Amino acid sequence: MSDLRFEDSAVRPSQPVRSGSGFRLNKARGKLFGVCSGIADYCGVDVLLVRIAWVIGTLVGFGSLILIYLAIALIAD
């Protein structure tokens, strides 16, 4: 048969980055500052789950996570 190859371009969470390099913003995959994508990379979970959790936490916490988000965006590199 023919030698068909298919590229798998699905976005998958990367392996956790905890091996000494610490937390970093991921501005390439981020929407606003890259905070949620950085958290997703650090924990090894899907970025969509982190974003959904962050929105729910913001609504339940009466907007306090917005200040935490901005603090992380300013402090982390």
C-alpha cells in the first residue's frame, strides 16, 4: 500500500514543568497575559480546564481572582 502519514496537530497539555524550572507565563498559548496557560503547563492539565475553573472561581469569589490574575501577570515572567 501507500505510505500515508497523518500529522496530529491536536493541542494537548504538555508534561508538568515542575522539574526545577518553576512557573512561567506561556504567552504563546495565552489569551490575555498567559497566566492560565502557564498554570496549565506547570500542572500538566488542559488549559481549557484551568480557564473554566478560573472563571467559575471569579464568579464565586465576587471578582477577587481578577486581582490575583493581574498580580500573577505582573510578578511572573
